[in-house]
Amino acid sequence: MKVLRSTFTRRRALAAAASALGAGAVTRLASAAPPHHHDHSLVPGSAHSGFASGDGTVDPKVNGFDPTQMLRDFDHGTIRKIAGGRTLREWELVASDKEIEIAPGVKYAAWTYNGRVPGPTLRANEGDLLRIRFINAGTHPHTIHFHGIHPAAMDGTPGIGEDIGGGLIDVGEEFTYEFDARPFGFHVYHCHASPLAEHIAKGLYGAFIIDPPDGRPPADELLMVQNAFDPNFDEDNEVYAVNTVAFHFMYEPIAVRLDEPVRIYLANMVELDPVNSFHIPGNFFHRFPTGTSLEPTEYTDTVIQGQGQRDVLELRFPYTGRYMFHAHKSEFASLGWMGFFEVSA
Amino acid sequence: MKRAVLVVALAAAAGGCGGSSADELQVTQASLRSGQITLVVHNASEETARLAQVIVNDSFVDFRASNRTVPPDDVEAVVLFYPWVAGENYEIELMTSSGSTVEYEVEDAEAA
């Protein structure tokens, strides 16, 4: 959200204008003809979809992760049975600095778990024993703070659990978090080091799903993590997205099937803005707040989420065709947080 | 008829994670015609700048440039396709590959 700093801006502006206009530079004017589809010098968003939507999408090879693959990429960990017949799930998460491309041509110095933003989507069953080895290969102290119910020393909070090596994990150090998977629902994890907003905004977060004991009905399940970036460090986000790359799903619509059940795990990890929203035009969905109940609380087409809030959404598409999804805060949508479903028979 | 006031506004942009810093880019001219805003950008730095995206009033917009890479001391015209309305104000951000931005403000817009 942009806050106009008119007084400061205008004062800077007048001085700069006098200087710049006196430069006498030679002007090379581009053609001002209307846009058309085959002009590669033109950002092709409007020609493609009717919306100005960035300059295509980012090649997943650049980032090493693909927002489309992230939709259905659930990491169940390394699994083995332990005493009492319980299931132990183990993961390794490594924090590291990494430059990523958040919109076509726009680079951002991210902090990542396992080289991706959001980090791996960890998935377990309620009652499993979870063990997450965390290695800090970044350049600042970090933690992993899991949402859920667990002992204080496993909370990834600086200053707590340091007697057993937890708390703030320094550069080059590591710690293993261990706790039971509860309660079932859709949760998140994120760094809890200070300054907190910076550590989250730079990309240290991920999704954490705990399935109910008897599971949920079969569905095409999709992870959507709403996020945003402040690449010019003015404490306002300029780029918004689902799964990191602005407008990605405008160019690679999410393929779903006619009348098949779809389940969306929707989280809001946007910093610097107090709320976010999600809307599907032309359809309605059942909402399961935090996914902690198997009974929906609402049948709607729009949800509002605060920071860190999650919902499980279930729906079917009764018609074929292309349907948008986007933030209903229009500014966020116009800055990258919009995409399409492609419904086919 | 209202008078168009074009104001250059350079952001106090911090350096990015790579590439050029937008604080060395300057908007030297602006003109408006129906559905278009044309800006002339001068690269006052010693490094090549690459224009990546353009934002008008908190919305990414389509734009055209003969060359999005602007060498040192060179200029480039950038044509924004935007349905501006006479008499209204517009805040434009030119975003470089480093994520830095140059801000430019059009007040009381009028074809010129």
C-alpha cells in the first residue's frame, strides 16, 4: 500500500527538476502507437488477458522454484515407525540468502528456507512425532517458529529454550525442533528473529499442514501463500503475489477439472499491510477457518485474512472456462495478486 | 483550462541487491496524450540501468520503450499506456531491475 509523502517528494522534486531539465540530453522517442500483440518491446499483459499484468512471468529456472509446482508440492518428510506404532517424520530446513525474481526483471535479496519462498510445505497427520533439523546457513541469526501446540523450548522464540541449544540460532549453528503434530489444521511456520517484520517479509516462512486423523475427503488440493515484497525498502510493499511471483497465474492459469472438488489451503504472510483478501468471481466456496474443524463456518466468495491467518476453502467449478482469483483489495490485485483458474471437462 | 504541473520526484531509493540504483535515474521530460503518458528518462550514473516495471497509482501498467536498458548518460523515452483523467494527479514509479524506484508525480493532468 503506497503512502504518498507529498511534502518530502515535492521538495525533492522541484530541485531535481531544475537540474534535470537543464541537462539538455538528446531525446530518443519511442513510437507511441497503441499496443499490439507482437511488439516485444511492449509489456504484453493487456494483449494477453485484458489486464496490465507484468511482463509475462518469471522462468522458474531463474528462481529454482515454480509457483505452479508449489501448488501441489506437499513434503511429507522422511517417515519411519517408532515405538508404540507412532509415525516419526523428519525434515531438514536450511536458511540461506538468495536473490530471487519476484516480477519479470525485478530482483530481490530474499532470505529463504531451502532456497525457496515460501519454504517447503510440511505435511503430517495429527499425532505424528515431528523432528525438524534447522541449519542456519544465512548471514543473520534466525529461528523457525511453528504454529501449533508444543513445549515452549520448541517454539523458535529468541531467548527461550537456549539452555538446550534453541532460541535464536546463530549463523553457522543448528538446532532440531521436536514436537507432536497437533492440532489438525492449516498452520504456518516462520522466522521469529528480530526485527520480526523484516525476517518474515524477506521470505522466511512456509506452510504446515496437519491432517485430521481420518483425513479429509479427496480433492485436488492447492497451496496458496499470499505474500508481498518491498524491493525499494520504503516500508511499503510494491509487489504482491500468491507463491511469490507477481501475476504468475495470469500467464499459467491453474488447471482444475469441471465439477471435481478443489481444496485450497490459503495463508496470508504479507507484512507491512494489516489485511489481505481472496476472492473467486463466478463461484462460492465453503470456508473452514484455520482448518481446525471439519464443518465449514461460511459459504462465501471472499475471505479477509490478517497476518498469519489461514483458511481451508472447498469448492467445485460447475462451468468450464477461465475464472479469475485475486485480492479484493484492488491495489494488491493490480500490483500482482491476481490469477486464473482454467476449468476443463 | 487547468494548468498542467509536471513535477520530477526522485525517490530516496536505497541501493538494491544488484544492478543499478534508481536514484541515478532522472525523469527529464513528460508529455500526456489520450491514453498515454510519455516520460524521458536520463541515466545520470556510471552504470547501465535496466527498467523492469512501471507502476502508476499503485498499479502495474503496460509500457513501451525502444530499449529498456539505459547506458550511462543516455536517455530513453518510456510510453505508458494508462487512461489518465484530466485534472487528476498521478504518482508514477519506474522500477529498475534492482527493485529501486524513481518516483514521478503528475499533478492536475492535462494533454501536453
